[in-house]
Amino acid sequence: MKHTLLILSLLVSTSLAQDTSLHDYLVEGEPWKEAAGGFTFTDGLCCDKEGNLFFTDVKAGKGIYMLDVATGKTDLFLDNLPGISGLQIGPDGRFYACHNKEQRIIAITMKGEVEVLLTGVKCNDLVVSKTGNLYFTETPTLSVHLITKDKKHVVADAGKVQKPNGITISPDERTLVVSEHGGKHVWAWRIEDDGTLTGGEPFMTMWLPVGKETASGDGATTEANGRFFVTTELGVQIFDPAGRLAGIITKPTPESKVVSVEFAGKDHDVLYIAAGDKIFGRKVKVKGYF
Amino acid sequence: MLFRFLVRFRLMKFPARVSLSLFLALAPVTFAAPQDDQYVLGPDSQVQKGVPQGKVTQMPAWTNSKIYPGTTRDWWVYVPAQYKPEQPANVMVFCDGGGFVKADGQFRVPVVFDNLIAKGEMPVTIGLFINPGVFPTSNPKDKPRSNRSFEYDSLGDLHARFLIEEILPEVAKNHKLTDDPEGRGICGNSSGGICAFTVAWERPDAFRRVISHIGSFTNIRGGHVYPALVRKTDKKPLKVFLQDGKNDLDNQFGNWPLANQDMAAALKFAGYDYQFVLGEGTHNGKHGGALLPDTLRWLWKK
């Protein structure tokens, strides 16, 4: 019996190393379902510990909206903050936001008190590490920026990534990942102890729509086992920790423009996407990292 | 017959019926399964009395790669006892080199080289055993991100350039290596197998002899296109050995036995000097390791 357990443990570890097919973690009979609607251009998906989903309506909305995990209802959560394109709750419990409309990076308490961290940047999307380092993409200048936990601003990478857009971090917080909106790669860097980035390379390659030269990579998030989920013109493309394209989750409709992705729900096992005027969600067999 | 198959059937040994059924139900794609047990190492893979032994040296970790910035990797150099500094030696690169160089591994390349070189069955060849890069962090407890798939599964000339521009010149500082591409080979397993093919495909001016075991000619990063490319590209001066097993992987990237059969058919169609051995094994090096002495005899034959 001891031997059986040994074999079993070997099997489990080796099959994880080999990673799994997309078909193993989608749920039969659980397609995309509309979770919220009536918006113009939803974006900036993020979640809190309880599994509530927050998002913005970047082109027309009033502020930050919340999809309540308990009731399934959506309401305006914080008013008077129009034009946020990237959003995440940091280790201090505040929102951190790319306030694209105001060209600034801000922190916002749950009551709506705003602290301005940086101005004069055409910020698009961001991720905040557990240590409090904030990384954001500036798509038009082809730059990835870092605001350290001591609020120092550093241009962490410039000129290499074709229209950097979506951004996320590995579960060990040692790898930063950025999608190309104007290319076909998802880049990865090592995160040094001081938060700076080294060893950047086009670690992942997105599948291209037929006849196109760019995948239109957009918002990205991280799954608990270290897979990266990246929205693209074709749908949500999934990469395993080795950087291999493991699957593509098709969009809710061919016309959908999917720009942001996040896991939320009580067990963080509902995959949500921002697709224009609507938010869609579907239950999956894997969980989010955030 | 070019290949003397080393087939020795062994009785399967399992402690209990329950574990056997569990093993058969779950194991086929993960590690050595019963169908792999028929492949065992022959005498050419064992240290033989009186055969001069070459020297394996672990090199300082390669940390200053310009092709793969930020990576570090372990690597080893094998120099045969018959090597003479005034005579340029052949070169053979092993992807995932740490496994191939191991004295008790599935391949034991230094032992096989010792035996074959001593018998004059392959030329005096320096072996370069190179691991894929990793991105270590300041914390030794962190598991470094592996760059293996990026380096091995990607198409293009990046890895060939890494070997030609970085590794070979470093080795040439202390060893006389041949410049003749006919004297340069490269070998790998799985993603290392497609990598070996890609290096020679991209740079036949530098590498012409290829060994791929359980090669990943599947769509991990686009490598499934090779059969089509081989058929439509003018023939390159390569000599290619492919091995796979009927029970190799079938997953989201593709089906390994089908992909290798497709590669072999394409090489045949385009008139390549190639060998394809399709055994019964799963995704590991046992069959390739058992064949290696014969493979090398064939590969290096003029």
C-alpha cells in the first residue's frame, strides 16, 4: 500500500508538471453567462478577498462598480471617479487605479478618499504586488513603469513591448507579465528584490486571428497555480507557467471585445470578463490568484 | 540492419494488483511504464575494462548570455581520452545536458562515447552538455522560472545563435574544435529533440547531425509546422535520427507518435538521410538511451 501511495504521489506531481488541457478545467454546461449589463465600455476588473467583483465603465461611467458576490447584483460602489482603466486592491486594502482620463495613478480608500501617486502618465493597466510595488503599463509610450512601495517612480522597461497593455504577476511574485496590444507576445521579466525588472523576453506567444499580425492582447490575470489568462481578439488565451499556450476560451459572441479578465466569486472560481457593455462570467475548475 | 534492437522483455514486478491497475490507468503519459521496461542499456553503455575514459568537467555556470539575458545555466564538457590538442575534434551538443552526462542516467553519454571512440566506431568528439536557462532570484528557496520551453520549443535561430555565438567560442578557448559542420551534431529529448532539429534546420552551416528522442514536433510553440516546411523547402544537408514510442504523449499540444511519423514521412518525401525508430515506449529516454550506441554509430558514419 505504501508503494501505491508513492506511485500516486509521483503521478500527481508529474501530471502537474506536464500541465493540463483547457478541457480539464472548463465545466461542461457552464458557458459564459451575462453577469451585468447596460454599460458602455467595461474594464478594470478586480476582486476582493470575499470574491466581490469591481469594475469600471471607462468611457461613460461614474466610478467604480461592484458585483456583489452575495446577491449577484451590481451597483455603483464609488462615485465621481470616471475614466479608470485599471484597478486592483493593494495589500493595504485600498484600491490602486490607472486613472486614464486624468493621466494619473491614484490610491483610493473604500470610502473614496483619493491619494495621487503619479501624474502625467498615459496609464492603462496595473498590478500591485503583496510587498506594495505597483507596476503599470503606458501603452502609447511602449513603457512599463514601477512605483515602489516607497513611492519612487522608475521606468522599468521601455521600447521593447509593442503597445504594452494587460499586466499581471506570478504567484511567487518573482515574474512580471505584460501583454502586447500591438504584437503577438506576452512578455515576462524577473522581479528583483528592489522591484526593478531584468531579463525581459517575449516569453509567451499568443495565437493570432486569421489574417492578422497582432493578437490585440489586453487585460491579464493569474490563476492560483501560476497560469496566465490574457484577453485577446480571439478570446481568453491561457499560458502555463512554462509560457506555453495551453488553450483559448472563446468569446461569448464573435462581436465581443474582451479587454479585462479576473477570477471572483465566493471561491474565486468564476472567471469574469469585461466585454463592452456587459460583464460575463463562467464557473471553472481553477481558482484565481488575486 | 543498421539497428540491433536491444529488446529484453522483463517480467513486470508490482507489489499488488491494486497498484498495477492504478498504474495502468493513470501512468501512460507521465513516466516509465511497463512497456518501457523492454528497453535496457547494453554493454556499450556500461564502463568497460581497459577502455580509456574521457574527462567530464562541470563548467562555471553560464550567467552572461546576451541571447538569453538574465538567465543562468549549468553545463559540462566531456573531452575524450583520445583528444589531441593539435587535431580538431568533432562536437556534439546535448540539450538538457545534465541528464545526458549523468554516469547512472538513461543515456550515460560519456561512457558510450568512451566505448565507441575506443573501438573507432565514432570520431573523437567533444561533448557539450548544456542545461536550459533559468531565472534565479536572490532567494535560493525560490524555484527559478525555467526558460526551457522558450529556448527549446520556439522556432527560429535564437538557440543556434546561442550555441554558435556564445558556447562554442567559449569552449574553443581551451579546445580545438572542428569548423566542419559535418563534424558537428546535436541531440535532445522531447522539447530538446525539436530544439536539436531547429538548430540544424536554421544553421546547417554549423550543425548537420541531429538526434531527436521523443521529439516535440507538436504545437507547443508552432513546431507542428516542420513536416510541412520540410516538404516545401529545398533539402538541407542534414542527417537526422528520430525515435518515438507508440505510447508517447497525446495532449493539448498534439500527439507525439503521430507528429514523429509525420516528420519521418516528410524527411523521406524530401529525400533526407534519416532514420526513424518507432517503439512502444512512453515519454522518457529509456528507448533512446538503449539505442544510443547504435544511433551514434549510424549518425557519425560518413
